[in-house]
Amino acid sequence: MSDRDQEKKPLSLNRSKLELSKTVEAGQVRQSFSHGRSKSVTVEVRKKRTFEKNESGRFREVKKDALADQQQSEAPAPAAKPEPVAKPKPEPVEDHSNLTDSERAARMAALKAAEERRKQEEADAAERAAQESKRKAEEAERRKQEEAEAAKVSADAPAKEAPVSVEDVEKALEASTTKGKSKPKPAAVAKKQEDVIPGEPAEPLVPEERRRSDPSTVKPKSRKELDEEEARTAAARKRAEEEALGRAARTKGDEGRRRGKLSINNAMTGDEGGRRRSMASIKRQQAKAKARMQGQQKPKEKIVREVIVPDVITVQELANRMAERAADVIKSLMGLGVMATINQSLDPDTAQLVVEEFGHKMKRVSDADVEEALVSADDNDDQLIARPPVVTVMGHVDHGKTSLLDALRATDVAGGEAGGITQHIGAYQVTMATGSKITFIDTPGHAAFTEMRSRGAKVTDIVVLVVAADDSVMPQTIEAISHAKAAGVPMIVAINKVDKPGANPSKVKTELLQHEVVVEEMGGDVQAVEVSAKQRTGLTELEEAILLQAEVLDLKANPKRVADGVVVEARMEKGRGPVATVLVQRGTLKNGDIFVTGAEWGRVRALVNDHGVRIDDAIPGMPVEVTGLNGVPSAGDDFVVVENEAKAREISDYRQRRIRETQAAAMKKSALENMFSTSGEVKELPILIKGDVQGSVEALIGTLQKLGNEEVSVRVLHSGVGGINESDVTLARASNALIIGFNVRANQQAREQSRRDNVDIRYYSIIYDVADDIKKMLSGMLSPEVREKFLGYAEIRDIFTISGNKIAGCMVTEGTVKRGAGVRLLRDNVVIHSGELSTLRRFKDEVKEVREGYECGMSFAKYNDLQVGDMIECFEQEEIAVEL
């Protein structure tokens, strides 16, 4: 077939599968380091492909094993082991089936030429290896001659002269050849030289020429380069020997003078000459070299920390949390334009800039986050058990709330209250005949205890509204209804005093409709029970109504958890310290538990139930008295048990700090309001209040602050729970204040100091008496009211002039005219002058007053513009005391 026929052959696709074979093999290798760390390294091995032409003119790939066998059979046996020469990487050739004969011949010629070049390079390498072995033999012979000459020179030198060893010659040679260069020694060579012990012969070093001539490590050099290097080496050796001989001759004469006195060190070193380095110095140098080696191998990595920054943090604390130097932090702040000291506080934004500059991560927290520990998760339904209902008794004053509770408890609590009214919140637990328990909270009913009743409604499950059948609905009854509705708790109406002659339960039910309280008899959902606390009738029906409502509410709690609840009342008792009445709502309160209540904290020292018996634990729904607090909390504060004392202190400190900030802000606001007030100066009555319980103190403060008006007001300087002491008297004396003791007394020192300083201390047991006395004091501070009283009219009928003063002749037309009273001059019913009478005469006599129908002479003080026909109005002013 001719070339033209081949060219005219139509093109067709090769039906074989077209794909690229992998030329790289990848694998994972575990690499270990000297400091214990290891990592995985990916290793790639590149495949080499070789092609050859077969008899048909096509190229085929030659496998690796076949190619190695062919090369081994074709290569001649070398005289010496030749250095392996890197073979040129063959170019991958694609298989072209449509090549012409000329192209195939050209490709075969190129392959033959490449094979001849490869064989020539292998022959050259074998020749260079033979020359190198011959050169090594000559170098060894020359070295033996040099060592013999050095031994001869040392033998000819004097006995006291230090011999010049081969090591000195080689060191001098290296110094001369490397002069002017600052290349440091390798660490391995330095360590080898430091390990040499003084006085012992050193091991001969391998010459640099021999190391460079090793064909296994360095590429072979040409003959010309080797000759030039050998000439330079011989010249350097000759110069080093001359310098060593001259140095030995110079030190011969000065040896005795430098040696000085004979010492143990000199005797041991003998005549080896010169000072020797100590072993400690050599070890220090070795340690430094080792440290440098380790530092180069393992650089110190930057540790990124998570820095927790609160609302306020000092520079020192920020540096400690970042594990940085405080000086570096201050320098960073200076770069930001903030000049701060080590104890200065930083805001969170500035602290964040500093933390990010040092490469750390910042986590901002707030002081309020400490209270997150008090928030607990909800309980599972399988952990809940039934608990007693908490019932709050509300109503108007003297409607029989405490008497009804006494009837249920079969105790006389009202006998212990001053005036027969309840002024404390009492919590009691009553056990019914059926074994069911009900917890009652008794709240005072009069207006001073509105806030206390509001707290009682917040912690209760059921509200029992006591209404007297004879008085019906009263103001505090309406207020109690409002509290119950605001708390969203069901209500039961107990109509008390049904045994009295004027009782009318139907009127009570009807009046409750006006306040959206619809009893069941009228189609509503509020239960109404008629009871008599005095005759103890209807109590069973009331208990059944409470238990029925509790069953509808399905009250449950989890006793197997940390306890929490609410403070019903708190007081200071002598010998017991702060005592708090606590209602446990969830969990079980035990002796020794650490708790937080409001801004106070403590450890449960004793638990006392409502009967005065000490118990070990309190379950949900049980009221107990707790001792062991470090201060008196406020009624209505939460009561939570925490895990440790540190957490309790942290929460207490945060709440106290928040209270101080709130008070400071309120005082600042009040001061600004007083500064810009346009209502004039207000008179204040300063008062100090000390009470037996916190609830009574708060009720007193609320009552007294409501007294007063725009002119007078009450200012409570200080209030607290406990007796009156010397500091209270001192404060009252400095402020000219009144001290009120509610169910408390002053100690002996305070009484003596109050008599000496004239400080008024007043004791009370009923809150109404306190309000009445303070109201009288404020009324006395009020300015009296001035009223004008009309006396009479007089008409001017003639004018007389005596000694330059005008005197009006008048006729009294109405009422009476008095001397010294106020007068007004009316002209055409218009007031043109107000003043006083200077003269009132009847004929020639001075008189005190002139009645209607009589004539008189009058003159005005410092006023003479009088005319006939003017009218004179006479009046006087009187002051009337004002009451609040």
C-alpha cells in the first residue's frame, strides 16, 4: 500500500477505552518528633513509564522488571563500583498507529542516540571513581609524612615548651582558611569539641578534603579542581606551622612570670602550660547549646485563652486572666490612648480591645449572671406528690379573721396581740380530723398593712375573704378582693358573726356583686360559707370548702430537690438573732442547708414549726421559723438553698451592691428634684423607727410617709429591727429627730444618753397611736391660717386740718370702727389705700371703738389724700390653727 493510499484512508475512532492511568501513588506515613509529638504525612511516589518500538512499528510500554533485566544484561562489569547516575526521565509517548515510515525511522534513531549517551556517561563515572580511589591513596601517604615531620619538630623543641599537636595545626589551618567569615560551627562539632577533657590527647579530626571527596555524599570533582584545592591546603598548613612555632618561642620566656605562685591547680596541670577551662564552664556551654538546639527545633507556640470579662475589671485582674504581664497590658492601653494604672478599672469595651490585641478570645459576662444558679429546671411529673394548700385569710379590721383562725387552731392568738388586732403576718398549719393539713397565713386587715396583704396574696393558693355579717363590705374588704384578683387565685367567702342580732348574710352576698364576686347561690363560682368564730359553727363546712378547692387545683410539689420558698415574716430576737418565718414551696429544707434570701444569706441552724417544736426538715407547704441568718431579710423575699457558701456570699454581695446603687440613684434624683422645686421650702419632721419585726417597720414607714402636705412631711432617717441602742440616740441627736420604738425598748445606755442629750423616745404598740401623734406634730409645724373679719363702714362728711395732718369727720354707717384695726379707703367703690388708723376720737377724747350711728374723727397713718364722700372699711385679721 502506498503513502498516498494511506493518506486517503478514512479516519475512524479507536474503539478502545480512553483513560489516563495513575502516575502517582499516594500513601500516609506517621512521622514522630523528639519531643513526643507526631503527625501524619502524605507521601507521593511518581511512576516512570518506558516505551519501545516492536517489530510492527508500534510503541508499547515496557514493564519495570523487564527493563531492569535488559539493562543488567547489556551493562559491562565495571572495574570499581560506579556511582549511580540519574537516568533521564523518558518522555511519555503516545501510541500513534498512523505514523509514516520516515517518522518511525527518526524516532528509532533518537532512541539509539539516547542509549549511546547513557552508556558513555556510565563509562565516565567509572573512570572518575578509579581516579578518586587513586587520589585517596596518595592523600593517606602524604598525611603519614606530615605526622612524622610534626613528631620530629616536637622532639627538637625544649622540654618546658608546650608541644604543637596535629589538632593545633588543624585548628590554625581552619582559622586561616575561614578568616573573615562569620559562619558558626555546627552544633554537633561544637559539642564534640566541648566533650574533650583537658590533658588528654584529642582524637584526630577527619580532614575537610577527605569529607568533601567522599563520593557517596558529594558529587565528584574534576582533576583540575582537586589539584587547586590540594595546593591551597598545603600552603595553609605551612603558614599554620610557622605561626605555631613563633607563638611557642614567644611564650617560652614569659612562662615563669605568668605562672605565678605554685598552687594545687598548677601542680596538677603540670607543664602543659596555660589556663584550662573548668568542667562547670564546659557544662554550662553544653547546656546553652542544647537549649538553643531545642529552641530552634520546637518554637514556643502562642496559647489562645478564653478570657472571661465581667462588667468591671481591673488591669491586674485582666492581665492575670490572660496570663500576660501587667506592664504589657498597660503598654497596650497606652497604645489605645488610655492612661491606666495597675489598679484602675476598665469597662468591657476597652477590655475587649486589649484581649483581642493579645490574640485571646473574650467572653463577656454580667454581674447579674450570679443569680442564674438560683433558676432551677422544672420537675418531672413522676417526682411530684400532693402538698397542703396555702390559704390566706383576708378581710376588714375587726371582722374576725384571727378569731376564725383561733377557732380552727383551738388556740387564743388574739389574746397576745396588742389592742386585739393582728399586726404581724402569722403562718400556721392546721391538721383536720381527717388527717388533711391546711396552711393558713393570717394578714392584718387595716389600711397600714396593704403591702403585707399584697405579699400574702402572692404566695397563697386560696384566699378566704372574711366579711362580717353586720358590717358587710368595707374599704379593706374591697382592697382584699383586688389583691386576690391581681394574684389570680380562687376565693372563698366566709361570712362571719352570723350569730349577732343585726347579721344579714344576704346583704353581704348582694353587695359582693358590685365588686364582681358572684357566689354559687347566685349562679357564680365563688363558694360562700356562713360561720361564727365565737360560737364555732360552720367551721367544718369551711374546711371542706377549702379541701374541695385544693382538690380542684391539684396542688403538687417535688420534695426530693433543693428547697425554695418565700419569707413570710422576719424579726430580730434577743438570744436568737435574726429569725425568719419561711413558707417552703418546693423541695425539703434541712438543718445545715446554706441559703440565700434577699440580700442576706446564712446556714440553717434550727427549724421550729408553728407549735414551737424543733424539727429536722420541712416539706413543701410547711411554715417554719429559721435561725442562722447573718441579717434580717425583708418580708416577701425569696428563699433559695445553694450548693456552697461561696455561691451564697457572691449572690448576697451582688444584691447588696445593687440595693446601694438604687438608693444612691434615688437620693441623687431626690436632691435634684429638691434643688429645682418651685413649691418653696418644705418643713420636715425627722424620725427614727425601730420595730420588732420587719413587716411592722415597713407598715409604719408606709403610714407615716403618707402624712403631710406641700408644707410639711415626714422624713425617715433610719429604720431597723431590734432594740434602740446608743448609735440610734447619737443619730437622733445630730439630726434633732424623734425615735419611735414599736414593741421594742431602749437599753440602759441608750436611755441614759437620751436623757443627757434631750432626745425624745416614744414607745408604741398600736400603729394607730403612732399615726395620730405624728399627725399632731405635723399639724403644729403648719403655719396658721389667717382670716379677715369685717367690722364696719364709715362715711367721710368733712375734712379738718390740724398741725398739717388731715382728719376726717365721719359717720359710722354700719358695724363698728376700732382703733388699731385695718382700714381701707374706698372712692367710688374702688380701694385706693389700705393701712391702719392712727387716731380715733369722739369729740376731743381718744376712744377704742365707735359704734353704728355715732360721729367720730379718724386719721390714717402716713396718708392724707382724703376727700368728702369717701368710704372707710374697717376690718381685723385672726389666725386659725391648721390640721392635717
